[in-house]
Amino acid sequence: MQAATPGDPARDLQSGLRARLFGVEAENLHHMSADDAIGALFAAHYRGLVRLAVLLLHDEAVAEDVVQDAYVALHRRWGRLRDADKALGYLRTSVLNGARSALRKRGVVERHVAKGPDGPQVVVSAETGALSLLRHREVLAAVRRLPTRQREAIVLRYYAELSEAEIADAMGCSRGAVKSHVSRGMQALRKSLEEAL
């Protein structure tokens, strides 16, 4: 990762975001109470993190639970957090891990639930039912069919608009692995969407 230089737009943006989020100078972040810091992060990022989790889980209620659990975990760890600037990254990673866990639990339940005489019943969420464009549904369906790591990388890159370094940090892998997951995911999406036409 490149060191920030004076006048670096990325550094300036991060400093501005930090000031907007917390309303204090960077050196005062560690002196904030957990309640104040988490409250500021919640106000600024809760909705975006829920949208991210919905894209991974396809279930708004479970997504909200996963995000709330991430905030609770950060609140418990706030006093031990060495770099308060990394709190958002911690939240993203927690949401990603929580989504993975929820998907594993869902898989276990689905394997053990008896299927009806006509096979498994598909329940369409209100969010999916509200989608009016066929192409949008096709893209979402294609993203859902991707392997987990590819789906996560695609969602974090193109929905959350994170950098490769941020994605690597959230997914717990190298930047090279992120590039590979995104590339393979995009190839699979192209093929799937071409076949759907």
C-alpha cells in the first residue's frame, strides 16, 4: 500500500470522513467513549452495512441481525481497539463473517428440512418481489449463484466500492486473491447472463 503524500486526495477524504464521523480531531478518537464512537459509526454506516449484508444473504431481517451483532462486538472491543480509524474495517469484516456464518446455518437447515411433494417451496422476499426490471433480477440471480468468495469480492468491489486493499482486509486474504475472485466472478457472471439471453 502506498504511503499517503501531502495533498493526497485519499488521505484528505479519509481525514474529512473521520472528522464528519466523530466530530473530533484524530488524536481525540481514542478518548471517546464506546457509546459515542459506536453511535457515530452507527449513524454513518448502518444502512450501508445492512445493504451489503442483504446482498450477501438475500434476507433483510437476518442482515439486520448480522450488522447489529457486528456493532455490539465492536462496542465490547472498543477499549482494546488500538487504531480507532480501523473501526469501519472491523465492522465490514464482522458483517462479512456474520453473513458467512448465517449462510452456513441456512445450509444446514435447508439440508434437514423435509421437502414437500412438489419439491422445495421458493419464498420470494418483499425486496425481490419489488424488483420490476427483468435484467436486474437476472443479474442478482447470477450473483447469487457465484461461489461464496467470488460473490463476496464482487459485492464488496462493485456495490460497496471498496479498494482491493479494503476488500483483502475484509475478506482476510491477499490483494492477488481479491483480483482472482473478482476476475473469476465477472467471467462467471458474463457467461451466466449470456446464457440467459
